[in-house]
Amino acid sequence: MAVTVVRRGTGRGARAAGGSGGGWRGAVAAEWTKLWSVRSTWWGLGSAVALMVVMAFTLASSTVSNNTNALPDDDMGVVSASGVAVGALDMVQFVVLALAILVITGEYATGSIRATLQWVPPRGRMLGAKAVVVAAVAFPLGVALNVAGTVVADPVLGRWGRLRAGEFAADALQSGVYLALVSVLVLAVGAMLRSTAASLTTAFLFLLVVPMLLGGGDESGVARRMSDSMPSSAGRFFMSGDGPYPQAVGLAILVAWTAAVLCGGVVVLRRRDA
């Protein structure tokens, strides 16, 4: 019986054709399609908006209560309505970050990461494509969340709130930039840990708990400076403009953290099998 042997092409052309995943454009398109094809994305986006409404209402009500009670020490005076939405983002962000983490840990949980890496073998390109898609969704979502929070907070604040077009626009854009960068950061954490629970716990500790613990000490101590240099603190100073350094420095620190963790994620992906 004759056996027909089909030999795969060799050389530069075959290497370009096999495992290219359609290049960067194809990789990004595939990640975009996968993201919007699962229900968890839609549920997560809806939950983030709902939580922002609740948190903005709560913070605005708390501000009014502090300003009108009999205790002068907790008076906050007139505050920015869009600034209230920025403050609410501290908790709302974790709904979005969970979605960013699931972009990669969900594939490890189901085993579909093997198919992903067959289509896009270069680990850097695969993670980079996911980062592009996550940032592309998180940025407008951050803007929309700030708008929603501001719309809710402004009427609740009443005479204790202010709403200025320039301030509102700046807060909304800065919220989008912050949420995009921190979402890419936790995506890279997910690439390193591969577990949704471990990644989300790490993100919660790293972005919220640890800075609070470090910042609770001496205002001029080493722990305080460490807290101020962490990504969540830098992002908060970038959005609020109220910190120990200018807003541009806060943005630079957040970008540096995101780039470093993303590079770490690529290194870990390259060294471990799927």
C-alpha cells in the first residue's frame, strides 16, 4: 500500500504563515470578539455602572450629612460633583478589574488558552493584544462611570456641590486613563498567577489594603513614601490633583508600574507552558 507523505513547508515563508495568528491586527480582533461573546462582560459592565450609582449617591449623601450636622470637625464644604465620582471609583474599579483578570484567567480555567496560543504563539503578542482590548474597553468605561456618578451626585449634593465643565471633563478623562492603565496592570497579574481568585485577591491587597496600611503611619516616614509611590495612590493623586507630587508625576508612576508588571507577565508566560 502506497503511503502519501505530505511535507510541511519549511523556511521563512512557512514560519510566517504558521502560528502568526494574523499578526497584531488578527490577534486584537480575536481578543475583541472573545471579550464580547461572553455574558460575563455584559454583566460586569452593568454591575459597574450600578455600583457607581450606589457609591456616588452614598458619598454625596455622606458629604451633605457631614456639612449639616452639629459637628464642625467633619465639615467638607462645597465639593466637586465629578470629584465625588472619582472617589467612588476606588471601590467600583474592582468590578472592572475582575473582568480584566478574567480575560486571561478564564482561558486558563477552561483550557482554551491552548487554542489561543496555537493561533497566536508569540506570548508577548498574545498578552499585548489582550492588553490593547482591555484598555480600549476600560478607558471609555471609566469616562462613562464618572459621568454616571456625577449625574447622580450633583442633585444629591445640592448647595454643597459644584459642577464646572472643565473640571468635569478633566475628571472624566482622567478616570478613563486610570481605569485603562490599572486594568492592564491586573491583566498582567492574571497572566502571572493564572488564577482568578488569587489575582483578584492580589489586586485588592495591592491596590487598596497595602497602601492604606502603609499610609496610616507617620506622614513623613518611609512607609508613607512607599504608599505614595504605589500605583493606586499615584492614580488617585493623578485624578484628584491633591497629593505630594504633581498630577503628571502620578501618571508617570502609574504608567511605569503598568509597564513593569506587563513585562513581568510576558516573561512568566514565556517561561511556563500553558
